[in-house]
Amino acid sequence: MQKMLWQSIWTLLVLLACVSIGYGQDIKAMVTEAAQLSDTAENQDELTRLIQICEEASQLELAQSQVEYFTKLEAWARNKRGEIYAETSLMTDDPEKIQKLEAAALKDFSLAIKQNPKHWQAIHNRALSYAMLGQTEQALADLNTAIQLNPKFESAIYNKAELLYEASQFVSALKEYQTVLKLNPKDVGAMTGQAHCFYRLENYEAAMVAYNQAVKLTPENPLVLANRADAYSDLGYFKESILDYKKALTLEKDLPRAQQGLAWILATCPDDTYRNPELALRFAKAAVTQSDGLDFRYFDTLAAAEAATGQFDVAKQRVGEAIKKAPTSEKPFLQHRLALYEKRQAYREPKR
């Protein structure tokens, strides 16, 4: 693990202090071991040992330079161990394990901040843990603090934009995405976020300009193509949408987003030119198979494809699954489609 510059300088100063003040070999050994670990620690156990050394040092009567050294070092080590906990939580699907790991990460980040209140990386990391635990207000407060300490911290500004977008604060989110783009005009995530905000604010022309810019920045990115395809589809540009979905699937043949979006057009398009129920059913089944089974839209799309091929009884069961998984705001639309299938009628998108 790369040693921070301050660690190298402080280590030298602290060792010199040990010599000049005449501290015993035990403290010199403690400083030496801590310095070595700060340079090489890469896993939880090594960082835990480093934290233990710092905690032991806090119980001793030390020179001010040594107190500052161990305080800063503990903050650094706790932030690094917190990052390991947070990264590990992303590798599991077990909700209980995720909660436990994020809680451990949160504790380490908080203690790192206590030791070093200006540790903007730890403050940012704690914000992400708060967000993972569903504590949006605390997350936004930490992100604001991190940005105040480091106004050019792109990750903090971007993550703030993402949280604001998820909270449906589209005007505020747009401002943050645009701040990121001022710092880095080639940030595809921020460009896409800007496009999403414009779209949700019903500024469709600006949205399409931003989606096009995102595609121009990464023309071989299937997710970026799928984003633009979604917008084309919603606005009734079915030909353009199909082309983007197909290109995305050429780049990543098992991309559920693109499979689902393409299947929806092929099953429900008001223009007969683009409707292909059999192909829609194939893509819709593939999307459900490839997805995690949590998004109601995949089941809704499969139901629409089944109804388009005359399988109304199966479609009724399938849209019932979608209703169970859908947020309250979407249930009326799904219930409308269920009523159509009960009448043995396929669903068609309204003409735009």
C-alpha cells in the first residue's frame, strides 16, 4: 500500500524525537512497526494491527509530535479498513451481511473523522455507507462537508447528484452533474445524469443532446446506448431506439436492459412496422433470465410479449408477479394491462 507523504515525513520526525527526548526502545519499536505497516498493510488483519498500535500509543505519555503522528495514522488506517468493509459488502447479496459490513465501515469512517475532522476521504466514504444504509439526509450532509473541504472532489459532487436524483430533486441534481462536467467535460456518468435530469424535467431536446454527447464520448458502451434507446422509445422514435438496442446487444449480447427495452417495443409498439411478437417473447424471456428478478418491468414486458403472442392466461399470471414487485405509483398501469389480458386483448402503447 502506497505510503502518504505526510506519513514518511512524520515517521522521520517522530523517530528523531524518540532519540532526542530519550524514549525507550519499546516506543521506538512501536513507531517503527507502525511505519512499516502503514507502508505495506493491504488487508483487514494488518490494518487492525496498525489500529491497535495507535490505540496503545494513545495510552502513553508522548511528545506532541508523536501524538499527532499516531492520531493521523489511526485515522488513515480506520478509513482504509472501512473501505475494505464497504468493498466486501458489494460482493455479497445477503442483506444481513451487507448491513453488518456497512455498519462496520460506518463505525471505522466515523472514528477516522473523529481523529481527523478534515479527512475528506473518510467523510465521503461515510456518506456512501449512510447511503447504502438508506440514511439519505446524513449522506448528503457528509457529502456537503467533503465538498466544502475539497471543492474539486468530483466523486463527492457526482455522488451528491446521484442521491438528489434518486430523491427526485432533479433541478438540484442537474446543477451538481453540471458542476462535475465543468471539472471534467468527458465524465460520461455526469453527462448521462444530466440527460436523465433534462428528461425528467421534460426538456426533451436538451436531454437528447446530452444523450448524444454521452454516446459520442463512449460509442462502444452498451449501457450508454441503452440509455439513449430508452429515451428514443419513450419519445416515439422507435426506429432509432431499436437500432440503439441492437447495437448495445451486439456489444453485450446478454444485457438485460437492452433485451427488455427491445422486447417492449417489439411487443407493444403502436406501429405495426416494428412489432414482432415472437421476437419480443424471445428477448423478454432472456431479459428475465439474465436479470436478478427484482425489477417489475422485466415481468411486465414478458407479460406483454406473452399477450402479444396470444398467451393470455400466462400473461395474467406474469403481470400479477409484476404487480407484487412494483412500487405503488406503477400498480394502476399494471392493473390496467391485467384487465386487458383478462379480456384477451394485447397491450399497445398509445401513439405519440
